[in-house]
Amino acid sequence: MTTICVDAMGGDERPEVVLQGIAAALAADDDLEVLVAGNADVVEPFCATTSRAKALVSTEVIEMGEHPAEAVRMKRDSSIVRGCKAVRAGDADGFFSAGSTGAILTAGTLHVGRVKGIGRPALACAMPGANGHETVMLDIGANADCRPEMIVQFARMGRAYSTILFGIAEPRVALLSNGTEDAKGSEATIAAHKALAAAGCGFVGNCEGCDLLTGEYDVIVCDGFTGNVALKTVEGTAKYLLGCVKKAAGSSKKVGVGALLLKPALLGVRGALSGDYYGGAVLLGLKAPVLVGHGATSVTAIKNGTLAAARVARGGLSARIAEACAKVG
């Protein structure tokens, strides 16, 4: 059995949404057990209904607006801290939460621990591609400022994740810039390009923002500031376009019929870009899988996040990353 610890108190929705997502994950995976972290009145009644869920009772909750480092230090009995410590102790093979991203990053780094040789963990997500080929993108928010050697490590970690997630033997890596030419970009981007080119990590050159959803590349790397802005721009654009279609649908019966016919496809696009399909982002570079879901989560997102954590745990992601970094010293 693979055991994943899930934070029942994380996210903007009621804990019941998280519990429903856990139940759906258990129904979808017979080889899964869940350690449910949270307040006793939330987790104990749920865990009493199934033999494959165990309660990890905590007494504190880290709220979204709290300072991440201070909250992790002060609230040692929070569901996030207790969940990460359970992974470190070997009581769970991975951790998933839709709570405060900053708190999860801090607790994961402190209590799960980094893979030997990894300077800074990075957040990675899967992006859908117009050609049907998904792309792993990182960093999407963990490290605003990055040295060239960090970007190289991101490339190696992203390749390992792409291999596990999509079965790609030799993932192709691109660097996000403002042009495809080698000399394009800020001083930091140009330095990262030179480091990637010399590293032999599947690097094929620069890509642009318009390439994020083409599916042309297997892995796209950048600093966390650029990646987060790019990701939020994609999500915002998707919401804007869907809003335009909805508004246009009410303008006439003819347009309304067309919108109705397009509804299944539009909902599919929204789901792919919302993070629900993959369950969120994974913090690469830790000794065990730690996944971060969207705060405005759903039953589907919790289900898929829990299943994704189990999948990367079984795939030995941390060991693959350690191996990839050890090969280059």
C-alpha cells in the first residue's frame, strides 16, 4: 500500500470538500491509504467509515493570510506541519495540501528535507498542449530570483518529473525568454541559457510565452517570478475568454445555441487550465513528494492531487532526482 497524507484543513472550501476528494481517490485506487491530517471533529468521523483512512489529529490551522515562515515556526501542531513531519517519520510516502503555498514550501523544506545536492526546491506544474502533448513547467513560484546553476537543477528535476508523469525517455528542455534567439533576455536569462547549453540536460534553446501551451517542449524552465506571472496570465486569459463566450451566449438565440454546443469543449479547457486535472503543483527537490493544490479547490482537484502524490511516490521521483544530480556531482 502507498500512504499519502492529505491536509483536511487546507484550502478555501469547507473540509467536507477535501474529505469527499479523499473518498473519491480511495475509490479510484485500491492500493492507496490516506493519513488524514486535521482537527479531531473533522478527521476522526471520516476515518471511522473506512479501513484505508487513518486520522492524524492536529489542533492548529495555518490560515492563508499568515506569514508562512512564522506560521510554520509558531504552529507546530498545524495540519501542514504535522503532515510533513509524518512523511519525514516514514508514516506517509507523500503529502498533499490545498493550503497556504508558502507554508507548505516552508514546512516541506524544513521537515521533509531536500534531496542531497539540491540547492533550492522548485514548484512544477503540467501545462496542456494544443497538440495534445503536455509540458512540465518550473519554477512557478518557489524562487523569485535564481542563479544559473539553480535553473540547471530545475531542468534536471523537470526532466525526471516528465519521465514519471508522461513516460518521456529523453525530455526536451526550453528556457522561457522574450525571444528564441540565444542572446535574448535579461542578463540573468542569458546567463541561464549559457549554463543550460553547457550542462547537457536536454536543452534545445529558448522559447517564448506563446509556446507555453503549444506542447512543443517537454520541460520549460524559468525563475519563479517569471513562471508565476506566466501561469497566472494563462489562467486569467482562460477565465476572460470563457467569460466572453458566456456573455456572448446571452446576446442572441443563435449565439446561445453555438455556445451550448461548445460547452463540453470549453469546460474541458477550463478544467485543464485550472489545475484540477493534475491536482496542482509538485515541489521538486524534496526527499518525498509534496504537492500543492489550488486554494479554491474542488472534490476533483483533491482526488487528483492525492492520486498524483501516490503516482510520483511509486515512480520514485525523489530517487530519480537524486540520481540525476549525483551524475553531475
